[in-house]
Amino acid sequence: MSTTTPDDPGLDALVDEWLTLPDLADALGIDFGRARRLVRDRHVVAVKHGDRSVWQVPAGFLQDGEIIATLRGTIVLLTDAGFKDPEIIEWLHEHEDSLGMAPLEALRQGQRAQVRRVAQALF
């Protein structure tokens, strides 16, 4: 996890619900160490957030009790494009005109290829 990702109050306007890493572990039915590895291995991105400035991930990264399967590839693509973790969260949650919705919502609806095309255009 990057220590250069400060709490960004602007993200609160985009992200409805946050999960601490212990909450993420509980939601997935895994131990805390595994939740930390999911962040480290870029399955999800986390930022220091909230009153206590603890590592948190957007709850929208989960669907039906699992991490959205296509999220990791999109995170890796955005990381390769030079996005920092707060920017990745912002991009995933902001409305994208070419998709007609936020990229995260498009991933939740199974539109991986369309989201990746938009992300690749950022290079």
C-alpha cells in the first residue's frame, strides 16, 4: 500500500460507502492479512480515509460478496497509465460520457472491454 495516498475529501462526493480493511475482510469472509494482500496485489486500491485516516476501499468494489472480477485488470491498466490510487478511485466513480455511466458501474454490468478501451485511450 502506498503511503503517498492522503485522504481526499473530494472522493466522498463520488464514493457512497467505504470499507476499512477489517470490514473488507469480513465482507469477503477472509482474514485481515489476506485483505491486505488484495490491496498489495492490486485486486483493489485503498486510500487513507476518514476521521482516523485508516486504509479504506470503496464498498462498490464488491458485488455479491466478492470483488468484481474484472476490477484488477482495470486497476493495473490505470496504474500503468500513471494514475495514483486516489485518481484510480476517482476515475472509476466519475461519469464517463462514452460509457453513459461511471466505469465502475460498467464493470459491475459486465462491460469490461468497453471500460478497458476507454482506459487505454488515456495512454
